[in-house]
Amino acid sequence: MATYDTYNSLKEWAPLTDLFNKLPSKLPNGFFTQDVKLTCLDVLPEFLALGTNLGVVFWYDRKKKDLQRLRCEKQNVQVTVVKIISTVDYMVACGSNDGSINIFQIPKSHPDCIPESLKPKGKQVERYTVTDLHKSPITAIEWAKNGMKLFSGDKGGCIVLTEIDFYMHICKSMEILNESYEVVQLSYSQQRLLVSTTYRSIICQRQEKWKVCQVGKKDRKILGPFGGVIYQSGPKTTDAVLYCTRPGLRIWVADYDGNVNKTLLFKDLLKKECSEVPIINPISRNLKMLKPQKEPSFGVLLPFNDNLLLTYNNDVIYVLDPEKMTVLETMSHFRNVLWVATYRDEIFVLEEERSIIRVSYRPEQHPDVDVNSASPVSSAFLPITSSIKDITNKLQTSSIIPAMSPFLDSTSDVNIHTDNSLIMNAEEAKESPIKSRIVNPEIEKKFNDIGKQQFSEKILFRQTKHRKKMSASTISLSSNSSEEKDGYIKPTLMTLSSVGVLPDLRSPESIQNDIEYKEKILADILNLDKVKISLDKLHENDCDEVEDAPEEEAALNLGNVDDIECVEIDEEPSSKSPVIKDVPPACLNIPNDWKLADIQLNVKNDNSLSDTSLTDWEIV
């Protein structure tokens, strides 16, 4: 049975001012800054995890009052859900708006009683990232008790299992099922997973394959964010009870096989007046009247204080006792309920983007806190009577009363703000005169004589700055690497690359030699040593100029490419064709518009031994 009767009533004891004093309001984003908005939270007795809209999870130590940052792999991506569990280490899982999951393994601090030789050294925070499985924002996350399994569900209904190997430092993820509806809540216990979507609630059991069984036989009439939780009342599997919320302020109580045993109806109970949990800064009546009136409904279910249940929507939080069928407390004075997290008898409510409220039966305890080093936050909420007692104690222990006693006895009109016994006789401060230097006249004469002499400027001393040359090890660094030495990181050395066309600094002779060498290589590739150019048609067009000029000095006009034929030379020259020696002509001017790329090879399959049976080259 729940132990809430032994406690006081539920209420907000003190605001979490220390947390918000350390929580930054803005974070840098490139050249600009962005406002930090809280999106989700989860709680342990030692720590509090806060998800933000900038891909950062704040890790707050509740005992040491220390705030740290856990950065996700993808920055500036909103964290939609966060879940933490305490095993050998602290495991923090956060789902993002883009479907990625970041898992942080935070080592625990060891007690002081353990000797230093037995404490592990060099253990740091590790991060695992799961991507490419969820295609929509993550809406629910659930840990196994040993922290080796993580279940995640997204807005599209996809459910993924991630198994973590702490020894090998690896994780493996796989999709187990897809419901096609938004996952509202996940709950895991005794090798069974309760999946609550906007359409239905199902039980998944892992055998050879995942076996799915629906909770209840009736379908929901409307889609809504209805959750469910597994309550383990004993060590046996049969001791587990399933609680699933339904429309109309109802809760199903079922077993592991999905059979509904009974239905809890709270509609008539909520029509009566229920006790309201007091908070320090409730919403005003005017603002509450301006809020749209919605039909009350249950949503996500959370375990609270042993056998109690907590469910909430965007406006109201309900604390229910399923065994006694009673509504213990309601909390309706919030501006907007964004997220709720519970642990044992503590409730943390994310009211707005920068407002967290702690509700519990007892105030938050701060062990190992020095009274002398109390923060101004804690002293700001002390009762007025205790603060007055502190002032009187300070007056009694201080030296103000003895100093004022002689003035209280005398009746003379004296300023009580001064004490003659504490005033010391002091001399008036005067400026000390400058002492005149006693200089030997002989030494002064020698210096004057030296000053009148003329010296060359080479012997004058002038202070110069010498630059240290860079060592060879520094110059030999790679242009894409940085080196760390003695705690300092050397800057990356970049090599400049020239852009544009540089001027040709070669001599004309070297340019001509290079051209001739390249022409020779081109002639070898195209087999131009076996090709002759017939100039018959050119002689017909310009016979007079060709007959008068010798053949060696004739300039070839190759402008008309269509009149040129290339014929391969036989080894035995015929009587009709002129004999051409192997010696190339002295000068051959080829026009620039002669495109060698347009040369085509025509092969004729003819077995005759005539001159035309050989391969012909034609210029197109």
C-alpha cells in the first residue's frame, strides 16, 4: 500500500532558483546567439537531465549544485525526449527531432572510502549515436533495468531496439516493428514491452521473433495520446499488472496476455471537488479564464510513490490510487504542462520553456552543505523570524555594542556614528622635497668632455629585435594536420595554391625544340611516315606557279581540304606514281584549320593485289 499517509500533503516547497541561475539563457550559434528553451526532462535522486532546442542536454548535479553540458552529434537539433537510468554508470538517452538518438555513458564518482589504487582512472564520457533507422521525430524512449537495451519509438510508429555492449564499447540497432501510428509511451519489464500508440496498446514479447498481442479487444473510438505502464508488484511474471488509459477518463487493468480484468472509471470522481496541490507561483484567474476550455482526459501514465499512478494532459495533472479508486490530488494551476517526470515521491513539472516546478511530500534535502558557505538562494527563502534571530546573534557577538556603550551612558549630544577611542592620531601628509645630488666636479667635467667628442654611428648601440627561425620539425608538418604538444595545439599550416595562367619564361629556341619533339611524337602515333599527299589536283588548279617553281620550294596550299587525298605508298614504286624519298620536305606549312580529329579510316575487304586494295586514308 502507498505510504503517502505518513507524509505531509503534496506541495511545492521552494523554487529551483539555483538551477536557473546556472542555466544559460542563450548559447552561441556561429556569429549569433540563440535562446535556450527547455523541451523535456528526466530525474534521478542525484541528477536532473534537461533537453533543449539546440541539441544540448544539461546534466545537473542536485547535490553538488553543478551544471554540465552534453552535446549531441548534430547541433541545433531539438531534443524531443530524454531518459536516464542508473546502472554501473549513468546512461542518458536523448531522442532528437530528426530521428537520431544519442546515448551518453557517464561514469559514476567513487566513494572516498575506496583507496586511490582501486579506483579506475582515465574513464571519460562516451557517446553512441543511432541514425538512419528513425525517419521521423522521436516521441518515446525506454531503458531496460541493466541499461543494455534501449527501446525507442517515433512519430511514424517505428520501434527500434538498440543493444549496447559495455565491454566492447559498441551498440547494435534493429527495427522490431512498425505500428504506423505515433508512439505515445513505452514500458519494459520482464522481457515484455508495452507499446502505447495513438491507435491502440500492444504487448511485444521476444521469442524467436517478436510476438505481438493487443491489449483488449475493443478498438478506440478516437485517436489520442493515451499511454500505458507496466507495474511489477512481485518477482514473478504473473505479478505484473498493465495500466492503460482510455478515452472518457478510464483506465484498463490487464495482464501480460492482454486480457482486460477490469476498467477503472474516474469520470464521476473528478466531478467532485478534489484537493489542489499548492504551488508558489500559480496562474492568475484572468489568464486561466482566457485559456481554452478542453474536455478533461488522461494521457501518459507514470508510476509515483509505490502504488500510485500519475497521469496528465496539457492543463491538469492527476494523482490516482488505483487500489482504492480515489483521486488523491490534482494540479491545475499551471500555465502549460510541457513535460512531467517522476521518481519515487518526487514530481518535476516542466511548466514553460524556462520554468520547472518540484512537487513532493518533503522538501529537497541538501546533504554535506556547509552553513558558512550557504548560497544566497537558500538564505533568500528562510523564515523572517530566523533571519531576525541571526541579526541579533551577530549584534551580540560583534564589537558594535562595546564600542557604543560609553555613548549610551553619557547624555551629551555626540554623533553615535563615530568612536573617539577608535580614532588614531595621524600626522598630516606632506610632499617630501627632492634631495639635491652631490656630484664631484671632476667627474662631471670628464662626462662633458666625452659628450663634446664626435664618434661614428657604427659604434652606437641600437636595440634590434631578432626573429627566431622556424625549426625543421615545424615546417615539415602536414598541411591538413595539427600537432598537440605540452597541452598546446599548434595551428594548421596551409599551403597557398596559385590560380591563373603563368607567363612562359622559356626562350624561343626551347619552344621550337619542344614543338618539333611533340610533332615527331604525333607523327609516330598517326603513322605519317607511310602516308603521302597527292598534289595532282593542286597542280591542275595552279599549274603555272607549280611548274616555274622547284618542287622543294613550292608552297602547298592546303586550304581546300576536300581536294586532298592520302594514298599509302607501296614498297615497290609503280611507273605511274612518282617516287618519293623517305627524306621529309624541308618545310611543310599545314594550315591551322586542318582538323586531324576528323580523319576517318575506310577499310575495304578486297583480296586483289592492286594498289587500291590497300587501306585508304581520307580526310573529311
